Amino acid sequence: MSKKNEHEGLDLRGTLASVMVVGVIIVVMWVAVYLMYIGR
């Protein structure tokens, strides 16, 4: 049982990291579009 719990914890941390990376990419895209809109 303890090995399964540890494995689930690792999966959740990997999922959190993936979601954070995708979130950062989305924010960077929104900032780029906003700057292009302001610059024109």
C-alpha cells in the first residue's frame, strides 16, 4: 500500500508541474497578443 501512495504522490506532482507549464504558456501568449494590440 505505501508504494502505491508514494507513486500517486509523484503522479500528482508531475500533473501539477504540467498544468503550471501550460498556464505559463497561456499567460505568455495573452501578454504577447495584448502587447501587439497596444503597439499597433
